[in-house]
Amino acid sequence: MSHETTQGGAEPASRRKTSTPGHYAKGVAKREAILDAALPVFGQAGFHGASLREIARQCGVSHQSLMHYFPTKDELLLAVLRRRDERLRRHFDDAGGMRLGELVALAEYNVEVPGVIQLFNTASAESTSPDHPAHDYYADFYDRIVASTTTYLRTAASRGLLAPGYTAESAARVVLAVQDGLQVQWLYDRDAVRVADLMRLVISTVVTVPLDSLDELIAGQPGEGATEN
Amino acid sequence: MSHETTQGGAEPASRRKTSTPGHYAKGVAKREAILDAALPVFGQAGFHGASLREIARQCGVSHQSLMHYFPTKDELLLAVLRRRDERLRRHFDDAGGMRLGELVALAEYNVEVPGVIQLFNTASAESTSPDHPAHDYYADFYDRIVASTTTYLRTAASRGLLAPGYTAESAARVVLAVQDGLQVQWLYDRDAVRVADLMRLVISTVVTVPLDSLDELIAGQPGEGATEN
DNA sequence: GTCTATAGTTAGATAGAC
DNA sequence: GTCTATCTAACTATAGAC
């Protein structure tokens, strides 16, 4: 229940609140503060381990005030995830597909924002269970990021720019897997793992032209989509 | 608390049990049944989301009987993890290091055992928090598997068998990251992701000789350890 | 079986912002 | 005066542990 990805729309009568939050300036700011506080708590303790009272304490609001803005724990988690993944999701529908340069840039940025990587990995791992509140969210997320990255690499594939044995999709899955896997390693040993550097290295091994050239190539000349990969 | 990775040794007096379980044949079997039941529950719900009563129900023992065999939830989780990772840990101290063929073989085996991959990914993700009961366990696990795989690849590196730009350690980290990342993708789309196949593909891109040849090469002739990689 | 702690959630009333 | 924000209080369920 409550797996709705659409925010608006008709709510079940049982869950309708007496007042609608977020319309006053004060409320908007507090909503943001709650999301900021919730991010590291969900990241460190996971969904079940995190408590709403702890999150409320972290940002100095009362427990009941928190529930005024996010009437259920599920909705709070989804709101945090949506805000976190926003930068990536913006590119899901890009014409040329998800640029690899964007993935690397995001990896470079993420290591500067404490808790973001931890949230993503914890949430994506525990969401593999079908009854997890964020299951549908992440199932859709992976579907779309794989599809988008595959679209991007199809142009390269049709020009023979991929290493032997790779299809556009397998290359996309490998690059995304490397990113996720390295982020976990980074959480255990932040000095020894350079996520973005290793991603660039892998990309340079899988794609036989420099990353910048590939971005420009795909942006400038849309692939003629010859071979189906 | 209770982050001990060593099993034996002096226990705190407060936690000493009145009788030691697992010495009678019946107790040994029951212990195994509990571990079998605990694996998928921890994997699906995570550490905090899993309940001892649910685990006990799954294997038909009483809640208090379970607590006789595993006096605390922390210890139960660690016992499950140790048994799950046993096959990999066996190779941590191998002379030539962790063979890549072993990693691929394990990946091939894991997709046949429901819950094992889910447990590993959930536990390794949430254990990145320093206060998680399995934090020390997984910090040590990653240390050793990276070191062991690096040792294995050092021989290849010293003979110039790695793709341009790779050191033994970076190659090891990439291969391990690909494995972990693909396993998450596999949990979301089991038909679309062939973990072992993609691992072989990546290995063939990073190491410039066939995997079988590399295993034989390293087993037969220990590397002269020329260049420090 | 009991105990203690804490979880998420709900109801209602009051005070404040628009 | 209406909508929003916040607070006090309580409920029900379940957790791990003894």
C-alpha cells in the first residue's frame, strides 16, 4: 500500500488531513529541513531502523509536526529519495540518452555530500524486496537509467566504438554496476577508492574513444541506428 | 556493542548462558534450521526490519528456543553472514590470492540460491554505518577480498597482462564492484541480467589473457613481483 | 509468559499566519 | 475569518530480552 508515485490526485478519505501543509513560507522551509534531516537517518539506519522521532529531533521539530508534513513514513522516504535522485532523473528522457559524462560528474559530486551515497545504496538494496515501500520507485529507477544509458551507447555501438563482446545494454549495465559497487567500497574505505577516476577508467576500456569525444559525437550526429544492439 | 569477529574467547558475564546449545544432535540440527530460516528474513527486511519471532515462526521453533541458541539478535545475524560468506572466505588466505575464476563460479552459483544475494547486498549496504552490528565484519570482509584479489592480479600486472591504466588493485576493485552492482540489478530484473556472463566479459576486457590461462599461469609460476602495482 | 521500550499512527485543541 | 502550524495526549502493535 501507498506505493503511489504520483503526488497529487485523490487521496483515500481515511488519510485526508484536516489542513494542507506547505502553503505558507514557514511550512515550506520546515519541509526542507525535515527532508535534510531524514536523509542521513534513512541512510544510516535503513527504512525500518530509522525512527520518525529521531528525524524530528535532528531538525528540531516535534514528532507530530513532522507527521503534519509527511502523514506517513513511506511518503517521507519517497520524498527524500525523489529529491536525492532528481539530478539523475532529469536526464532520463534526454533525446540522446543518459550521457556517461553526467554519470561521472554526479559520482564526483556525490562524494562531497555526506549521506547521499549511503542513502542510495541502503535504499536500493533493501528495496529489492517487493513489499518495501520504495520497491516500485527503484524498480522504475533502474529500468529507466539502464534504458537511458543504453540509448546513449547505441550510437557508439552502431559505429563499432564498443570493446569486443559488448552490446549497448551490457556496456550500460557494466558502467552502472561499477558505479554502485565502487560506492559501497568507498563507504568502507574512503581514502582508497576514487569512484569517479575508476569509472572513467572503466569507460575508457569499454568505449574506444575518449568520453568527451563520445558526448560530442552523439550530441552532434544522431546515430543512424543500423545494427540492433 | 557485540562487534566481536572472533567467535570464542571470554564472554561478558552478563551474557553467559546457563547451558551451551549445539552439543546434542538435536540441537545442532535446530541451529542449522534457524540459520536457514533467518537468511531470507534478514535479506528481505534488513537487520532492523527482521524480527526474531518471525524467524522462529518460519522454522517452527519457539521464540525463546531461538534465543537459547542465539542469545542476541546481533549474534544471529553474524552467524548467518559467516555461513553465507564461508565459501569466499576460504580463499582469502590462498597463496596466489583470490582466483577470479572462483569469483565467477560463485556468482554463477548464487543465482541458484534464493535469498543469498539479497542478504549479502542488504547487509553490506546497511553495514556501512559504524554502529551496525555487522560493520566490523564487512569492513574486514572487503579489506581481505580486495587484498586477496589484488594479490592474484599482481602477477598479471607484473607481466603486462592488464589493460592500459589498470593497477592490480584498481582491476580488483573494478571486478568486485561489477559483481556487487550487477547483483543488485539482477534482483530487480532477473531475466535481463546475467551476472556471471557479464563478469567474464569485464574480466576479458581488463585482463588481456583468457581467464583459464591466467589461473594456470599464476598457479604454476609465482610472479617475480617486479613492478609495484 | 512478562516486562519494558519504542515504533507508527491518530485525535483534538490551540495559536499563529495569511 | 479561514487556512495552516504546532502542541498535548493517547492508542495499538510489536520489538528484544528475561
